[in-house]
Amino acid sequence: MESKPLKHFVAVAEHQHFTKAAKALHIAQPALSVSIKKLEQSLGVELFRREERQVSLTDEGHILYEHAKRVLQQLEDAQLAIDELKGLEKGEVRLGAPSMMGSYFFPEVLMAFKSRYPHLKLTLVDAGTRLIRQMLLDGELDIGVINDENVPDDLETDHLLTSEMVAVVSKEHEFASQDSITFDEFFQHELVMFKAGYFHRDFIENQAKLCDKEMLFSFETNLLPMILSIVKHEFAITALLELVTQHEKDVVGISFEPKVKLDLALAWRKDGYLSIADKTFIDFVKQYV
């Protein structure tokens, strides 16, 4: 089985349309149709259900899709490794980080790294840790920051830091003068939270279940500045990493009782190829911390 038909197959599967896939591949639509037909004939199965306006994967197609994506990613990794042996560098680090880390931890790190290695390109993707894990597995990111628990077997991790999760309120809020609060007290108030998939949202949802409490959502957004603005104006309270309250003067962080510590780690694909740029970045961040 050659790689080109697999690329054609994955493109059609992801676009669910032959014409759109052909355009993305920069080939003629009839040539793409012939390529897929030959692949189906060589495998002895139909890979797509062909409907009037779109196509969808058959059961056999779904199985091949998972393998094909993995094979194509490994071929890309192999090409990268050969290029570096020839003296070429990837020259780019694709990093995924949740909003709190992206806003308060990584700006100084990235600027310091860029100052030392000015020719390397840095791409920072803001996403929840659940999505970051999947993007790492799919080869869309090189390195990601994730919650260091229940890590998939396909990912390698290296501890980054431990940070406290705290309740966050305005300076005028009734909790502001307290040293700590219970989760029962926390869940009695209106909340503004990130959407599902962010580690702090997942943690708070689990705590609500343990306390048998219903979360009172006033707002739900992935925009950290909006969350902070809502808290500052006392429309709701939230829970964030302590590093946020250390940088924001108009909000107060209050420890939960008992205290909540979260371990965050740098992660990458265990079977993936880490470029020289990626390895250099990981070493730099560990030294910085």
C-alpha cells in the first residue's frame, strides 16, 4: 500500500466530499476518484458510502482511517528526522496550553526562548487539556501542557509545575477576607467557568458530584479576560490557578478547604519524532522553571 492513496483517502474522509478534497490536494477530482477506486479494489472493500452531496465512511473505512492517519504521521516524522540529519531543522515549536498557562506562565518563557533562538518559530495554541491531548495524538501539536493524571499510554510526560487551585472573587466579596472556604460554600454562589474540556472545569464538576451539589452557572466562556471582568464586577465567582491571582490585583484568591494542588506536565507523543527545536524548547522550559 502506497502513501499517496492513503493521503487521498484521508482527505476525502475529512472533507466528506470528493471535490473539496481534490481542491485541498491540488489534484483533479476525476484523478482523486480513480485513486480511491483503485484503493478500494486493492483492499477488496468499499471505503465510502457515496451520497448525492457528500460521502461518509463505511465501517471498513473507519478502521482504515485510524491506521492511515497514524501511518502518514509516522512518514512525516521520518522525513523530518532525515531532513535534520542532512543539517536542516524544523525551525518551529507548536505548543498547546490552557488559557491560564498561556496568559500568565508562557509569555515570559516564550520571549526568553525567542531571544536566545531568534530563527525558530513559536506557535501557541490556546485549548483545554482534553483537546490538547487529542491534538498531540493527532500530530497537530508537538508539545502540550496537560493535567498530569490519567495520561493516555501514547503520550510521554515530564512534570512542569504544581499549582494551587483557588476560589477567585472580587475584593469586595464576602469571601475576600477569609483564609479558606469549603466547596459547599463555593457551590452556593453563581459561577463563571470555562467550557468543558479545560482541566479546572473538569475538576470543579467532579467536586460538585462528590459534594452532591448543583453548579449554578451564570456565565460560560473560554475568554479569560471576560471571566476576570465578570468576577471583578461581582456577577459571579470562579476557580482558577493561583498564578492568575498573583498577577491580577482586582481579584482575590482563596484556598479551598482542604487545599487543592494540581500537577501540570509537558507532554508529547510517545511514538512521535521530537525535532531539535522541540527538544531544545523542553529543556529550556525545565531550566526556566
